[in-house]
Amino acid sequence: MPCWQIQECEVRFPVGHVDLLEKAAKSLGYRVTRAGNMVTLTDVGNIIKVDLAQGTAVARDQGLVNA
């Protein structure tokens, strides 16, 4: 049976230029989706949710422990 390990961190992350954030994330290989005040950056096993209104970012890393 698979076992998962999830690590999560939340930080203050005021964004002044959303377009620059999207461009930088895409250049690092993240898929960028935008809905209202939320920008979500994803790649394999990693999710970063940026709340533009609150000025925060939550990063979540999920990995299979016993692959």
C-alpha cells in the first residue's frame, strides 16, 4: 500500500507584478492557472497557491515515500 508524505509551508508573499510572476514560474516549468485573486503554480508533486488579495503563498510538496 502506498504511503505519502506531505509538507506544507505558508509565507507572506506580496506580488506587485502578476505577469512577471507567471512568466518566471513558466520559465521554471510550472503550469500556471489564474482564477480571480488566486494564482496556482503546479508541477509534478508540487502545488503553490498564491493569494493576491491576502499577499500570501502556500507551498505544498507531496511525495510517495515507498515508491
